[in-house]
Amino acid sequence: MHFDELIHFCFQLPGATETFPFDKRTLVIKVQNKMFALVDVENPTGINLKCDPERAIELRERYDGIQPGYHMSKKHWNTVSLEGLVDDSLIKELIVHSYELIVSSLPKKLRDELEN
């Protein structure tokens, strides 16, 4: 998946914002100030996405392009290759999954803000 397409897709999700809290190259995409995606803007070879722990293991076993999250909790995060090892439709599905995991953990008031 091309970097521009990836970023455009992420920012179509309600309330998605960008930050650079760690350094000038690690783009962190958040919803209601909680991370759901991280990508290196200078070398976008993979994207870190939050994932249900059981599904994370299944994905890693099934796809060579999905590995435990780089510099993240290996239980809750995967690094998904952007270099053609993972189909674009699955990458988009996993971005939405990550986003929805974060949104579902938010207090009702914050979830309601996203809907409005």
C-alpha cells in the first residue's frame, strides 16, 4: 500500500488526528488522544496497529508480512508490512480493527462525541 493512500484512509476515520510525540519521523495517528496507528514517515515499510491478542497471533501465523509490533507490546500490537506482503484490503481492515478497539475502550461520552 502506498504511504499517501494509507494516510488518507486513516484520516477518513472519525476523529483521527496526527501527532509526532516521539520524534520527527514517527507519525502517530490517534483517536480521542489514544494511539491506533504508528508509521515511520521517512521509511514507511510497515505500520503498527493495535489488534485483539488472539487475532494478532492468528494473523502472524498466517501472513509473513505481519509480525509482533516493533517497539510495542507484542501481545496487543502488530507491525503490518506495506511492501506488498499483505493485501491492501486486509491492511485497511486491520486499520479499522485497530481504530475500533480504541473507540470501544473509550468512555461513552467520548464515543458519543465521535458520532456527533
